Amino acid sequence: MIKDILVFSLTSNVALTKQVCALLGIEASKSEVHHFADGECLATSLADVRGKKVYIIQSTCKPVNDRIMETLIFIDGVKRANCREVTVIMPYYGYARQDRIAHINEPISAKLVADLFTNVGVKRVLTVELHTPQIQGFFGVPVDNLSPSFLFARYINNKYNTSDPSVKNTIAIVAPDHGAMHRARDLSNFIPHTSIVVIDKRRPKPNVAEITNVVGDIEGKVCIMVDDIIDTGGTILAGAKVLKDRGAKEVVICCSHALFNGNALEKFENCDYIKEVITTDTIEHPEFENSKRITVISIAEMIADCIRSHESHEKIKDQYARFH
């Protein structure tokens, strides 16, 4: 039953947690997080968790290490208080880009962090748009990797009236590199009569990209670039400029996780060749409310639906166990 669960936020997704709880018809449970002068932290529940199912909504975004430790310490506390089980909802999973050994002596940090959450005793992890899908296999517990593609598509279909025959073949879904092809294909599946374009590039070093070619027809089309992360914004802006220079009618960006480090927000606000940036609230940016170019789509409905689905499934399992 939904009323028998406790949903907590820590420090990274307070507003999102309130939206999820409102959709579920429950109050968000209270927690307390304190950071000491020496850098240590203490995260505790202010609610009685004994025998309860606990859901924790916490993106491990900047400051990444603090957010990870807050979550691990909070989980340890509720486990010791005899909660029934813990599900961690990480809309943004930090360290996801360190998912392989690219150079000698490098760690696989995404696996290390996954091990930490597995070993602390979570039953299940729910996240949004992992950098690479295979990260799900790094965990020793079930992982649900949600995609916001249908949320982006719903917004785009409404804005460009894609059901109108005159709009046919006027939109191109652009993958900013070969690794983003599956995201472009997923989004294209939800938007009728769209073509897929790929930007061919190489990365000589982190946050630096050299574009070598654009594969596909973009002349006179609305180009919608889709990626999982915008960090400093340099790479995606370079790609958008190439598209505009080569004949795109307008450029729109869909991004699951807006890290927006450094002066990224200023770059996008002052960029005249990008029409709009569509992102989600996996990472909270209060400053986006006053932005003229950034649209935030909430994932609260998607998370609430997953919680309902999980609880319905658990109820059926419990009824079946009692019957037998």
C-alpha cells in the first residue's frame, strides 16, 4: 500500500520529492542532514522507519562526494532502525562517465560507487538516463533505468504540432556523437516522420571535442540534439553551431541532466543560434526559473508511476505468498 511507505529527500531533490509525494497522495517524510566543520556529515530520519518501506530520492550531483556519503549514511541509519527495505532513487547517478578503463591505471569509478550502494544493503535502485546502459550491471541489486524520451517527445509534439501533415520530414533528431545514437533513435520513435542525424567527432581531452562531419540531411530542418548530460556546455554548443552554419532552420537541445558547471548558463543565455534547451529536474537549478532559453520538464510523474507499479507488484506477491 502507498500509505505504508516513507519517501525521503536529503539535500539534492527536495522540490522533486514534494512533487512525487503530492502525486502519490502522501506527505514527504522528514530527514535531517548536518555537515560538520571537518567535512563529515550526519544524515538521519526524523520519522519512525521500523517495518516500513523506505524510498530515498537523492541525485548524486555536485557536490558529488557529499551527496553520496549523505545517502550511504542515511541508508545505514534506517537499516539499523529496522526498516523493511530501502529503495534508492537517484535521478542523476554521479561518476557514471567513469564507466571503463580508457587509459592505463584508470579506475572504473561507476562500478566502485555501485558497489558501495549494493554493500550498504539497498534492495533496488531507480535512476534516469544512465550515461551507458551497461552500468545497470555494475549493481548487485535490480536497477530501473528510466528514459525521459517520451517526456521530451510529448513537449516537442505539442510545440511543433507534429500530427499536422505539413510538418512531415521537417524535424531531424541529432545525436551529438555516435554514443548518443540510441537516445536519438528512442526520441525519434516518439516523434513521427523524423530523420536521424549523427555528428562525427573526436575528443582529444575531456570537455573538448573536434567535429569532423555531420552525417545526414539538416538543410532547412528543425534540428533537435539529444544527449544525457550537459556539463560545461562547450561540446554541445560547438555541435549546435555547426548545425546552424550548415543550414539548420533552428536548433533545439534535449538534455536529461543539466549539470551546468562553470559559466554554462551564461553561455546558453547569450547563444543566438540555439532556440531552446529542454531539460529535466533530475538536478535542481532554481536559477532556471528566470531563464529565457531553458525549459524544465519534471520527472515527478514518471517516478511516482514507478513507485506505484512497484508497490502494486509487491502487494500481489504478498497476497500470493499468503494464499500458498
